[in-house]
Amino acid sequence: MSIDLSPPSTAEPITPARLNALRAVAARARTPLERAVRDLVREVDRMRAQAALRPYVRPTQRQLEVLLGAANGEQVRDTAARLSLTTDCVRTHRHHAYRRMRARNSTHAVALAMAAGMIRPGQIRLPGGELP
């Protein structure tokens, strides 16, 4: 039996179901392949534990300005016009803010920013333009 060691063409995330299947194989750990799987699972668990302990990095002022646009329901082109940026630049600032904050999407990033006090409720405009 030969094992293909070439890297995959697309990276697929390790879903909880896949990780549980790998853990089941790792529990046996009789053959060299099963021991390799066991070591892989241990490394994944170690990396996840380190990531959970690592605090997020505060976004830059410009990234917060872009997130505030998202909090106010602005589309990318509206935020770009307000800040005199290109739409690509706004998308880049959003993406970098997500990564810094370890957020999954704009809603998550805005929620994290509000929870940390970086965006205050008074900065968010309700539909119609009035402040809460």
C-alpha cells in the first residue's frame, strides 16, 4: 500500500467529526500509521489550546473606523466613500481586523469590539439616521 504524501490541492478544515474520527484511530495506536495519527491529533490539540490562550490584538484606528461602518450597516462602497478609500482597501482593513480580533465575520468582529468598549452604542446609528 502506498500513501500519497503530496500536499492537498485545497486545504480543508478539520471538522469536529473528522477530529473525532482521527481520535478514534489514535486511541488504537498499534501500527506506525496509527501512531502518526495519534501524534497529529496531539499536535492539533496543542495548537488549539495555544490559540485559545492567545489574546486578540486590538485593531488599528482605521480598522475600527471600517468596523464602525459595518456596525452602522454601511456597504463597502459607502464606507470607502466616507473614508476616501478604495473598496479593496476597505475589504482589506475589514479582513485584517477580523484576523487581529480572531473574529469569524463582521457581526462577530463588531460584537467583540462593542464588548471590549472599542465601539460604543452611541456611535451606532439606527435606521433613519437617529442615534439610540
